[in-house]
Amino acid sequence: MPTERLSMRRIRELLRLKYESGLSSRVISASLGISKGSVGDYLRRAQAAGLGWPLPEAISDTALERRLFPGQPAATAVDRSPEPDWAHVDRELRRPAVTRALLWQEYRTEHPGGYGYSWFCEHYEAWKQRVSPTMRQRHAAGEKVFVDYAGDTIDVIDPITGEAQAMKLFVGALGASSYVYAEARPSEGLADWIGCHVGMFASFGGATAITVCDNLKAAVTNPDRYDPGINRTYQDMARHYGTTILAARPYRARDKAKVEVSVQIAQRWVLARLRNHRFFSLVELNQAIGELVADLNGRIMRAYGMSRAELFASVDAPALRPLPAEPYAFAVWKRCRVAPDYHVEASGNWYSVPYRLIRELVDVRIADRTVEAFYKGERVASHAKSPGRRNHTTLADHMPSAHRRHAFWTPARITAAAEKIGPSTAALTMAIMAARPHPEQGFRTCMGILALQKPYGAVRLEAACRRGNTIQARSVGSIRSILKTGLDRAFTDAEPEPKPLRHANIRGRSYFH
């Protein structure tokens, strides 16, 4: 018997390549992906059966198999060979490294007079089509989870205002067991999208090798058919759990047929049953959803004779990747160019990075409690997140004195640039730098004020700074507001303030210009 059992279609191709094309056994083995020994064995069987090429038109696959393997007759109308348990076969095929050939061999070991391999494969495919016309993708255990949002929503009512807010239903379905996870969220935004995945993997007790998602904005930044761009935070979450994000092709529903069916089931089993209920909190809603999903997973699927929960426990759960020690902490990525004061802006505050990165692009990761900066993949700064706004967080290691003496922008240079506009502008910039723990922290504000000269002119800017000194304004926004509202005009013709001395003392340091 050949070491590699082929389907009748491939055996027909083997005979055609030999007798019609005249190819050698070596070329045929390379073309069909089998060994030369198997090619020779099939040719000897065909010769012993009196078969040549072309084969008789009326010969069926069953008859051909009977001719080639006379000791293993195929099924006939009176054959009483036991039929395999196709649901068991389908479950076993979802396990890692289990093949049809292996299951057929086990079947023939148990039933020596059973059906042939071709009959086995053909009838298994026919059974799959009867079970579900869309069930054509084979999913290995623990390999894939399909995720998407349901189209329908369910309301949560504010108990104080009575306002109803529509909640989105997130659905995840495992490929092998069809085990369903569902959770309601206020939106389809990035934070809720990531939170759903964290909850889903925690519910599974492990992570899949691949996560298949739709092309929603929170997941895919560039929905290209061949090279989709995945959101940086979504990739970060996937790396944390050891999974890989695979975006379905646009307008290809069959790429995620598993979750499409699961979404439909969830809408009928969950949302339809809750349509007449009123919920006053998201926690209350998710508790009701969890109970219904547990019932759904506990239902017996007629095609398999088992529930989704039983399939999950026996097939998917053992193959899932272990969860990391801590769940993923949501964070947003932002690309920034380091300012001359060697700080980057994140959530309305400024955080220092090493001074050598001035004017370089860095990636900033903003989490709930920390702000981290990365340069070319290497973390170069880490800060505790500032609770307020417009605060500066500076590490001494990021600002050596040598850099402060020789940096391109210095307090003296900024003051000199301001004096070209007028004494009030110079006085304001010195006051801004003197009010900061380090003069460099005021560089950004001073440069923003100096930049207002271009749209408004030096005369108006000088008048606005004169008013700013009067009311002790210390921000770009305040000076811009004075200019926009025209409050500077009352100071345009006023007596000029005395020109400040050319010696400035800022935080105990002297600057001459």
C-alpha cells in the first residue's frame, strides 16, 4: 500500500502526467508533492488493474478505488460498514496536528472492513455542508478569535436625568469551539475596544494565536486589502497578550463568517430577550448579558451533540496561550518632536526627555499613571503622570549644565529677540522664565509669544505685552486673547515703559546681552 494516500482526483492527475505527458517519476513526484516511491506504487497498481490513459469516461471514483485497491472495497448499496461519527471527526480535526488521514487510519483500525479514504473525505465534506453552508473554514484549537460589534444597540437610562444612552454590543467568537463572549460598551472608541479585548481574554482564561477583527477605525488606521495599518495601541495590546492582529479584507464578510454568525445569534439570544428591560447602569446591563451568554454557551448544538462550553473546555481552552501576569493597561501613543526646552507635550502637560533629543521625533506612550518616551524603540524617559494641566515634569538627568550654557536657545537669546520688539515684550519674557523652576521650561511659552509678531505685527504685540504685564498674564493664550479682542489698542499710544536694564537676573543667574 502506498505510504501516501491520495484522493482519486490526484490519482487521475498522476496517470495523466505519466501516460499523456510522458513525465518521469521524479517530475511527477515534485508536481504532486509526493515521494517517487508512491508514484511508482500507484503506477504498478494501475498496470495490475489494466488501467491506462485515458481512463474510461464512465468510471467513477468509487469504481477506480475498487480497481486500484481490490482488498479495500468501496461502499456499495448493500455495504453495511459503520459510518464514522462526523461530529467527533470534526472536533478532532480542530486539535493541533490532527489530519484527516490520521483519523481515517484510526477509523480503519477500529473497523478493518470500513470505507476507503476518498469516501471518508467526500462524505465528511458533504456532512459539513449539511451542518452549515458557511462552515468552510477550518479552525485549529486556540488559533483564532473573531471580534466585532453588533449592529443593534441597547439603552442604559441615566437614573437622574432620564436620558437614554445607546450601548454597543461587542461579540467575540472562538474559531474551533464557537464559544461566545459578549459585553456592552458606551462606544466603539479605542479605549472601549481595548477594554473589551482585555475582558474577553480574561473570560477565556488565555489568549488565541490570532485575533481577526473588522476594519473599524479603533482597530485599523489604513483599511488596505493587502497591507492594512493597525492602530499602535491595538498592536501594543496584542503584543502584551502574545496574539497577532489580522484584519479582515474590506467587504469580505466570509473572512469573519464565524463572528458574523455569532453576532446574529447574540442579537437574537441576548438583545432580543432584553428589548423590554430597562437598565440604569452599564454594570447592571453587562450582568444580564453575561447570564444570557452563559445560557447560550450551555445549549447543546445538534450537529455536534455538545454545547459550546463543552467544546471550549475540551478543544480551545487547553490550546490557549497563558495570560500575562498583569492585564493590559490602556495607553495612547503619540508622536512628538522634542522642543528646544527638551520637553514633550502629553495630555496638557510637559515632560522632559534627554537634552540630546532636541528636535528629534519620539514616540510617547500615555497610560493612566505613567508617561513614557521612546526613541527608535528604546525607552528614554519615564514619568509619573501629572494630575493637573500645564505642569512641567523635569528630571535633573535630562538637563545637564553644559547644555544649558551652550544650547541654541538661551534665556539671554530669547530676551534679546524680545527686546527687538519692545521693552514690554522683553519684560514679559523675563517674567515668564523667572516664574518657572527652570528658565528652560519657559522657552516654549516665550517662543509662542514671539511668534505672534508675524500675524499681528510688532506694534500690536508690544502693546499686548504691556497689558499682559499689567494684568500679570503669563501664557500664550492670554496674549493671543488680548490681540484677538483688540484690548491691546488702548495701550498702543500709551507712554512706553522704561527700557529694562541689559542685565537680567533669573533665579539667581545673571545674563548679559
